[in-house]
Amino acid sequence: MSVETREARQPWILLSPALSAVALLLFVPLAFIAVYSFWLRTATGADQVGFYLDNWAEALIDPFYRDILLNTLKIAAITTLVCAVMGYPAAYFIARSKGNKAILLLLLMLPFWISYIIRTMSWINILGVSGAVNWVLTGTGIVDEPIQMLYNQTTVILGLVHFLLPFMVLNVFVSLDGIDTTLEDAANSLGATRWQAFLQVTLPLSLPGLAAGGLLCFVLGAGTYITPLVLGGPRDAMFANLVFEAIITQLNWPLGSALSLMLLAVLGALVLLYNRYLGMAQLMKGLG
């Protein structure tokens, strides 16, 4: 074997453990799910092996699944927009702070030390009929009876924002922290106000980080099922809840597999569009 051949194979040898793990833990399960989606659930509860398009026809044609998919995308979009509006000022404040940047980043990371499920369920103790908000309202005489504030779309979005806001702040912070502050000083020296310098210099340069945070928030928000399960009502189910219901409750693995691949295809198309126009490098910076 020549030296050139050995050198060409070395990167693949070094990557082989990681590639094997990805293949076994990602692509092989996806292949099983794809095969399952073409099986058929019979009336007796058994799975009939074969190549049937019934599950895909039901998932793609039934307006019930279409409406919930559209509702899922709407909730994810609203959540992403709220995270962007709330997260950008926080990220800007952290990026421009001097001396206490590490402490602020530590405080931002603190929510990740607590289980996502516990953080979601904490809203029940805050907004519930016997929660802290109703206790204050009834105790001060503002209302005579407790207000029902849970189990609607608003609380689902609130829970998702609570979960996803740190991801947005981190991605925008990485983008803002990499901008040379002397660019703003140069704009000011040329007669631009601080607001004009921000709009024409800082904001355009930070848009890749904002887009990366938006993609991350949208994908994670559209794929969640814990938040609508805990904080939503019967009409606020998201698409992942349908997958959970089909597989865990109904034990209909073929239909659940088709639904999960349908959601994966929609979110995967969004990721491909992002990669096509903006690239994944900025997203990797935010995750790192």
C-alpha cells in the first residue's frame, strides 16, 4: 500500500467510530421506522407485514392530520417570533456588557440544570386555579374567583418560550460577540446616530445568529410533545402528540411511523433550506 493511499484512508479510519455510532443510532432506526410505515395495522391488533400505502394516504389526505400539522407550524412560528423579540435585547446586553459577561452567561445556562419536564410543570403552580397568580389576585380582591389561565394555546406558547428562549439568546450572543465594536464607532464618527449604527451595521451582521436561533427554536418547538401535553387542552395538540398517541396509546406503530416521518420531512426541508442559503456553520457556533 502506497503512502498516498494510507494518508487518504487515515481520516476515514479516525472517523469510523463516530460514523458507526451515527449509522447505528440514527440511520438504522430511521430505516426500521420507514419499513414500519408501510405495514398495516389489522382489526385484530396485529401488524400485517407488506407494502401498503394506507398509512401514508391517511396521513397525507385526512384533513385532521393536515390541520394539526398546520397548527403545529403556527405555534412554532409564533414561539420563534416571541423568542426573537425577547432574546435579541438580552443577547445584545450580554454581548456589550463588560466584566460580568461570564456571570450573565452562567445565569442564562442555569435553566438547563433543571429537567425540562419539571420546568414545564412549574407553570401549573404559577398559573393554575390554586397557583401563585390566582392566589395574589384573589388575596388582593382584584378578582372574586380564580381565573382559568391554563390549558390553552397561549400557555403552550408560554411554556415553549420558557424552554427555547435560552437557545435563541445563545445563538444571537455568539453572532453579536463576534462583531467588531469599532465598526459602530466608525459609523458614529461618520455622523450616524447610535440607532442608525445599530440598524445599518450591527443588526445586519447579527442576522445569521438570529436565523440560526430561529431555526433551532422552530424545529425544537414543532417537535415537542411535553409542553402541549402538560399545558395545552384537547384542542391544542401538536403533531408530536399524534405520534405519541398512535404509538403509545393505540399501539399503531405503522401509522405512528408514517406520521413521524411526515413531520421529519417537513422539518428536514426547512433545515435544508436554511443550509442552502445560510449554511450550518453559524448554527454549530451557537450549539458549541
